[in-house]
Amino acid sequence: MYDKFWSTEAGYNQSDPNITKFNSFADFFRCKQCHGWDYLGNAGLYINRGPRTNRPNVASGNIYQIAKTKTPQELFNALKKSEGRRDISYDLSTYNPTTNNVEGDKMPNLSQILSDAQIWEIMKYLKTEALDVTQLYDAIFTGTYPTGSASYTNIEKDGNADAGKYSMHKDVQLAMVLMERHSLWKI
């Protein structure tokens, strides 16, 4: 649900009238696009991932810490709220990160696109399954979004990184570690 909630594997209704929109503008709906695989938003892995016409600005805030400090009901209510959220009818083809970003940068109104049960699943994931990424690697973030930089050491801190397994680009590498740890390959 955190990556592509509308996938068949996630159990999303494939006859939903918004499937085409989700696929055409995927990065405007994928939780990980704005909050990062590391849940740190623009202060983490995505510190240098600026917006483009096909993806919004990365959110600020550490949702791992936010989720840990909220009760399940508070987190559910925060995810479900519609005030200040982007309406499903908004035309994302008009998004421009420089001149027209206000609506496109808003979190989607999840109450329009997910059932309460699905929102509870996201809440459950954030409360019980999201990892503290400091347990996976050491990171140093310098500069500010969207031109900052990140460096990583000691990847797979408590594991056994087989030779070559983690030799790819750091974004992919860290996503793989997180997905392996959470068995999220299908989503």
C-alpha cells in the first residue's frame, strides 16, 4: 500500500474509474514518492530529488517519528482527513513545479480513493511495520532540498550483504533493503 496502493497485488479494485489516472500520474499518488522509502521526506534519501512536471515536491517531515508518536486513531484520522488535500478530480497534467504546484504538491484526499479498511492498513503499516532506517545503514545528509546530498555507509548494518548484491545505485539499493525486510516485492 505504501508504494502502489492501486496494484492488483494490493487488492485494489481494478475497475475503479481512477486506475488510468493513478497509472498516468503514479508519483502523485505513491506514498513513497513524497515521504521516501526511508520515511524522512526531503530530509532523507530524497534530499536531492526535486520536483518535475511528472512528480511533486517531496514532503517535509519524518513520518516514521510522526507515526510512532500518534495513537492508531489519530494516525487514521490524519490519513483520512480531506481538508487541505488534493481532490481526485484535480487535473495533474497542468502541474508545473515552478508555476503551478500548490494543488499538485498536496497529499491526495485518501478518503476519496481508499476505503476505511485500506486507510487502516496504511496506518497499521506505519505503526507496526515501518522500519527505523537508522537500524539499516548510517547516513549523512548535507545541504537542503532539492539540491542536498546524501552518503551512506554500513549498509545492511545487522545483515550480511552478499558480494555485489548492493552495488547498484544507492536509491535502488536502499529500497531493496527496505522491501526485503518488509516482504514488499509484490507491492
